[in-house]
Amino acid sequence: MDNFEIHPVERFAGSSAAIRRPKEIACFSYDGQHKFRLDESSLRYYYPPRIGADLSKGFDTFEKLDDTADDHLDSLLATVMALEKETVYSTASTRESVSGSYEFLGFVIMNLHLVMVDLTVLPGYKFETLSLIPEPWDATSRDYIEGREDQIVNNSAQYCSVVRTGIGKSKLVIGGEVDAAWDCKPENREDPINWVELKTSEEILHPRDRYKFERKLLKFWAQSFLLGVPKIIVGFRSKDGILKSIEELETRSIPAIVKRGSRIWDGNLCINFTAEFLEWLKGAIRGDGIWRIRRREKSPIIEVFRLEESGHGGILTQEFVEWRQKLVSNGG
């Protein structure tokens, strides 16, 4: 077992490690029944909701995603495999990227959310429903825009972006859900995409509310920063669920906001911690098998140890394993 020491955290302070701008290399969708689609059919666009809307409306008709089934990484693997089959033999840059990711395949950070149908969860999904349209605004009917408050809330449809990025010396391929586009995806795939992340929070009435909000901003920032989402739109709600105001935040500006305020967290420290941990992890994982990354509650260390000497624990699909074996045997 290898251990990564978390403390003292001050050793991660200073100017941030180099960051490679996230670039979308592929995408996939889940439709309204949460069926996988290798396309961008669930892409949505942002259009401001009405201030004063009731974010608790629709509690009795909320169509909650049945997340009891374990999807593992099947959709992400299928998307990566399709991308490689399309391009791996056509460009040297793709071959280099694929080979590099194969050498360190399997380092995946997953957020597990316990979704319950109650008034603490519904406002977030309701805010998304109120803020999204299926086409750019000039192609969307006025009836649709004004009828969003009466739509049934459904959290099954998702657009997922797969990006290539890097932190410090580590290159990463990350897949994650993106809420909406601010305008349109550019035709030139090298250009950044004006993604929007939608969040809700209780309105700020007292200094302690500001402190709680800036603490929450760490999660907002990290999620959007990693996927290259430049804008976060926060809907502030009253205690009884009424949308009181909307604030647009530039993702890159969030660490400075916290630094001027509560100073509860430091963006550079977070980036440097991640860069050093990733570099350490590449050396800690030696050889094949199934490895576990674990941090016990309040523990000052992150543990890395091997669970099994071989295999992939059902995390990788057999189709993907066979494809990668073929790719490597052909020198891809």
C-alpha cells in the first residue's frame, strides 16, 4: 500500500501548476428514457427563466431517473471507442493521445449522487427545466419559452462532453454532463465552447449565508473548471422555493471572489494539490489489476492499494477490452 500525505496543505500553495485548456473531443447523449445515444441530441441552450417562478412546482409529477442500475463507464467507453475507430489511424496526434491514455487507462473520478424526490432536490432540476430550450432562442417558439414553467421535470436526458485536458504533467480524458450552451457550438472544433452550468442556492440574506455560499462555490468551480465550462449561472431561491434572482459567474473569476471574501479555500492550492497527486498516482499504480484509491473520513492520507492482481472488475466492457487489445497489437 502507498500513501499520499495531505498535510501540511501549505506545501501546495503558490502559483498554480500549468493547465491545459479542456478541449471537447467527443460527446454523447442520454435521451428522455436515459437511453445512450452517440450524438448530441440532448444538447440544450440557455434562455433566462422568469424571476418569481416557483421552483417547487412539479413535485408531484417529477419524473426521476431510476439510477438503481449501475452503468459503470459503458457510455463513456463506447464513445471513446467510436472516436478511436473513426480517427486512430488517420492522424498522428490522435494515435499519440490514444496510446497515452491506454498506458494509464482507468484513473476515473466519479461523483455519486443520492437523488431523492424531495423539496431539497427538485429546485435544481426545476431551475434547469426553466432555463433550457431545445434550439437556439431565435429558432424556439415563444409558446415553448413561456410554457417552460408547466413542463414536467425529467432528469433522464443529459448531454455529456468528453474532453482532453491536463493538469501539471498529467494528461487527462474526462467525461461529464454539461447543462447547456450559451449560444451555439462553433464549427471549428479547435475553438472553445461557451458552455453554461446551472446551479441553485438559497438567497444570501446574512453574512453566514455568504460564507455557506462561498464554501459551495468550490464544488461549482471545480466541476466547471475541469470540463472547460466558462460560465456558471446561479439561481437564488427563497426558503419556500421562489426564484428571487439570477447571478452569472465567470468560472475563472470564482477563486478571486472567494479570496476577497471568506478565503475559505484557495484555487491555486487546489490545482497544485491535484497536479501533485496525479503525478504521484502514476508512480503508485504499478502493473495490471484492480486498484483502489481510498481516503477514510478525516484521514490525513490517501491510500492506494491493489485489490486484485489481474482483470478489470467488470468496470470495462468486454467490447472495449477487445478493441484496445486489437489497437495495441496493431501498433495504434
